[in-house]
Amino acid sequence: CGGCSYQTMDYENQTNLKKEMVKNILDGVITNKDYEFEGILKSPVQWEYRNKMEFSFGDEYKDGPLALGMHKRGSFHDIVNVTECKIVDEDFRRIIKAVLEFATDTGLPYYHRMRHTGFFRHLLVRKAVRTGEILIDLVTTSEAQLDEARLVEKLTGILHTTNNSLADVVKDEGTKILYGQDYFYEELLGLKFKITPFSFFQTNSLGAEVLYETAREYIGDTNEKVVFDLYSGTGTIAQILAPVAK
């Protein structure tokens, strides 16, 4: 597919490359070069780390069979099935396979990006690393009626989102709960976070813990100090600082 450009490179070389990129960016915007650069912090896990994925419906090639996966590299139209994707775990792969089988069995077409007709658009999957809870959201147009999908083991909820916009993005124009609930919980550094389908949350939960621990160390002693957390998504850093601040 068109993602994971550096997957053929060993992880040590990946981090070295990213280190050079970040350093070059900093040197381009910081006029005073007298600063300490500490390099890159590695993710605790290299594979199966993603807790959120957005998959697209399409055809494997022009007028070919229905596919559910990622865009082919260099192609706006062709969709590559990613049932062996290495950055998600087996639950993601099972869900992709089951949903593709379900969609194929309905006989309904995928949404054609040029003709702006069709039904199936995207599949959004989110899974918490700590709790194991899974939430899936099937995104379609309103061009047809959807029978309730078969339930998958360990799912917290199955949602059906309608999106009639022309843009090829996952957009919420109305969401219906088919099964369970429209949120799940993830745990970071001893705190539990409630996440909905369209919440912003770091896609690598274990990597986020490294990030937040480092931020907390940099800030230092916050006892009896007021901390402002502005324009920062779900406020995870503020929540992690809250127990040790005023």
C-alpha cells in the first residue's frame, strides 16, 4: 500500500533518519543554534502498535473485485487489501476480513470517488492496548439500507456513520449505534481515558506513555503550581500533570 515508507529499513536506521529530519527542521527555524538536541525516543514496540486505522473501500483494479484496505502507492483509485498489515494486530486483521466478507455478501457497491455514487466508503477501527476494547465504525452513504452486521468477539460497539460529502475523508453526518456503545476506554500511566470514534488520541498508546513521561520530566516540579493546557486535543498531558499540580 502507499503507507509505511520506511518499513523495509531496520528500526535503528529509521530512528537515525528521523533524528536527522527533526534536527534539520530545528536548525531551519531556530536562529540561535546554541541548544541541546537529545535525539529521538524510540517506541517500546515496533510492530502492531497502531490503536486506530481508517480503511477505504474500492476495487483492487478497475472494475475488479471489492477491496477493503489502503490506497495503492501512487494511485488515487486502486485499493490494496491489507489483511497482513504489520502495524496493527490480529484483531484488526480479523475485522477487516469479516467486514469485507459482509460487504461483498450484501452485493452493494463501494462509493466511487469520481462518479459520487455507491454505498460503502470507509471502515474505522479503534482498539485500546490496555483494556483490549474495540470499536468499529462502518462509514457509508445513505444510498441504501444496511442490515445489522454480524457481531465480532470482544467488540465494545459497532457503529454506522453516514457520509454523503464529496471529499474522500471519514466525516460524521450522523452515527447510529448498531451494537454496544459509541466509546471505549484506554489506559495511560494509570489514568483511564474515554475515547469516541472521532476523538483525537495518540495512535501509539505505548509510545504516548514515553512521550508524556518525558514531557512531565521536562516540566519538573509542579507542586502547588497552576498548569494551563491549551489547544491540546483530549487534554491527556494536563490529566497526567493534574495529580502533581495545584
